[in-house]
Amino acid sequence: MTNKFKKNCVPNSEGFFGNYGGKFLPPQLEKPFAEIIEAYNKIQDDASFISELRSIRKHFQGRPTPVFHAKTLSDNNGGAQIYLKREDLNHTGAHKINHCMGEGLLAKYMGKKKLIAETGAGQHGVALATAAAYFGLECEIHMGDVDIVKQAPNVSRMQLLGAKVVPVSFGLKTLKEAVDSAFMAYLEDYENSIYCIGSVVGPHPFPLMVRDFQKVVGIEAREQFFEMTGNLPDVVTACVGGGSNAIGLFSAFLNDPCEIIGVEPLGTGTKIGEHAATMTYGTEGIIHGFKCYLLQDEAGEPAPVYSCASGLDYPGVGPEHCYLKDTGRVEYTTCLDSECRDAFFKLSRQEGIIPAIESAHALAFALKKAKEMDTGSILVNLSGRGDKDLDYVIENWGTGD
């Protein structure tokens, strides 16, 4: 395979990956975003910035995270062997800390005093609150009322870390509305703040910047897997909501002879409002300042979405994922809530690892794919741990007995 993806997966000067991305902003935000672009362009190759970020990752985050061979799960399932990139072992319990520490360091470089963000599952919120505490910055996290109830442990963690959690009570009161609310807050205080988007979405430069901070996942995983096995994985997979954990893993394998598959939440069915499978059922549209595949209603507005995983219930998706879908390099498939539930309990019972519900979507696909393959290997990005989901799981799924 050629190196075309290394070349083409860098957006153009306007922030477009092929037809997707860009920045569609109100006039008052043009200057603040231009400042973010200028600052990021300066620091992305700055030796002192990179050195500080590497030190943070090693001594504060706990990187590198390991690749783990889930042998018991694989043998009990029959078929290909399943390996897990253990992003759940990061400080704060998920991959989100990778870009949050980078965004916090960028804010410090720019002289900002406050970090503003949205969160769905709460992992981004916790990670950003952690970054704010580390760098001595204020922090404001916007979160839908529905997700505040579902993710109560993470709400408490954010508050303990000193963040102000802002409840969002309009619309469906979930992730899309949390982004709306956070954007409005940033609009009112952009001189002192930076909006730290929680995935590879939003206006340029965030899809590029968050991707770059998350690339460490794929770089590590590729080296670790080859060291363990002497080969590259046959299949690489991750769950996709906005798509940050997936693009972080996928980026290292785009030029390798690996099958790469993103897994979206199909929820309870294929009708509007029953799922959040954007790449599967969406069409081109604009949301939150960028162009992407988008789940839309008959009026062309963002459609209501649902997933048992709060971090996946977003009607849009990262523009680089859209580009990778159109080129055919990455395949996108779906996972039902019921399949996710089964995978959640299997990993918990058979390997002693309680995954985030988001991550269990990718694991569910891996279990199904492994049986189809008979032999070979599958690398799954276990993007987060399930502590945050325990109340929801016990209330809705019981203990798996």
C-alpha cells in the first residue's frame, strides 16, 4: 500500500479532509479561531512543547498503556485472537486525557485562563477538569441533564477536581445540546477562554489537533503489537461517536495491509431516534461549525439520536472519518445495544476488565468478527473503563447473571 493516506489525511489550509471539515463560524469567532490555528501551527513542531507533553504523558498520565492479549476471551469465543489496547489504564480512565493535556498545555501557551468544554459520558469532562487542575486553570463543563443522571460518578469527579458543571436542559438534553451550550458559553468569553472540543469534530483546527494528540495511541499500539507477535494485526477496530479514539488508533495503520473497521451505535433499531449510526445512515450536512456525515430529519436539522453509550450519541462524526469512508480505506459498521451488553459482561467475567459501554461496542464487533475469521488477530481500542457506567448497567442490565 502506498503512503497516500499519510499525505491526504492532512487537511488543507481551510481545514478540509476532502469534502469534509472546514470552519463555519459566526463572524465574532473568526478571530479567536484564527488565533488558535496560529498558536497550534507554532507549537506542533516546537521541541519544548513536545518535550513537556511527553513528560506529562509518561509521569502524569501513565503512558505507554499496554496491549493485552485477551486469551481467555478469545479461546472461549473461538476464532481469531483478540488483543486490547488498554486506554482504560490512562489516568482518569480513558483516552480523552491524551488530547485534554495537549489542549490544556496549548491554553497555557496562549495565556488563556479558562477551559470550556462539553461532555457526554463524562470522560472528556473529567479529563479536562484534570488538565485544568494540573495547569492551574478554571474549568467549565457543559453536560446534558440526561447524561448527568446516567454518569453521576463522573459528575462528582469533575466537581471534586474543581470544575463547574453546567446542566443543559434544552432539546434532548444529551451530547449535541451540551456542545451547543458550550459553544454559546465560549462565544461570551472567548478572550479569556479556549473551547476544548472533546473529539475530532468541530471547526478547524480541532479535528486535526485532537487527532494529532491522539495519534500516540496508534503509534504505541503498532509497535507493541509487532513486538508481541512479530506481525501486524489482521483487523484494527474501535468504536466511533465523534471518533477521537478511533482516529488515534487507525492513523498508525492506514498504510498497512490491515482491515480497519469503525463501529457505530445502532442502539435499538434503524429508525430515526433509535440509533446514532451517522456513517451508516447519515448524509452530508453541517453541524457545530464543520461539514460531515450527519443524521438529519426531513427539515435538514440534526436528528434526535440514541445510544446506551452517552459518549456515542452524537448526530455528526469527525470529518477525517468521512474522508476515510469515502475513499474506502476504513469500513464502518454497527452494533446494537444488546450486542454491546453481551460483550460488556463477557470481558468483565472472562478477563477481569470492566469496559466502558462505548468500548464494548468495538469489542462486540471483534467477538463477531473473530468467529468469522477462524484464525488471525484483531486489535481493539479499549478506549475507557466502565466505572462511570456501573449505576446505569446495574439499573438497566443487572449484574449479568
